[in-house]
Amino acid sequence: MSATFTEVLPARKSSKHSAIQWRPVTDDTHVAGVLTIHTDRASVAYTVSEFPTDWPGRGFLLAKETAGTDPESERYSVFCAAAGPWGDTCDCKGFTYKATCKHVDAVRALVGNAWL
């Protein structure tokens, strides 16, 4: 059984209390682990895999394992910029609308804690 790590995320207007749980995968799959994002509205689990990018930074695919608040989207691409969070992006509706989202916050926490 692998370890599970927990981190509190910054409060946002859409969710005052958010946190993540990270369970790394220890086998030889392309999946780095399972990320669960807990917000005031829902808890959603994602498999996380890293993909190569030509930009300076790291790219991650978050594929839903459980239903979320956006039934139209099954996965999100998150870019974590090497220069800092001001260059991060996500293709979710929240990031498109507010230029910030729980997916970027979660991936930034995973990278910042050296869990990825």
C-alpha cells in the first residue's frame, strides 16, 4: 500500500475550504498517481500523468476517475510554468473565466512539495 499525502489549498471565492490528497503510484505505469481535490462543492479523484512540453515547465494530464462539477469535461491539461505560477495554465472553464483554478493550485502543490 502506498503512502497518501495531504495539503491544504488556498481559499478561493468558489471554495473557502479546499485540500488535496495525493497517492503516488509505485508500479511501472505511465500514471504518476491519484489526486483527489476536495472543495466545498465536491470531491473529485483524478489520475495524473506527466506529458512532455516544449515550453519551460511541466505538463500534466488530470483524467477524472469520479464525477465532478463539470459533467462535460473528462480531463484537464495543466501546465506548471518553470518561471512561476503567473505562467501556469489549465484548460478548464474556471481557469478560462478567472485565470486561476483548483487544478493549477493542486498541481502547483504537488510540484512544490516534490511529490511529482
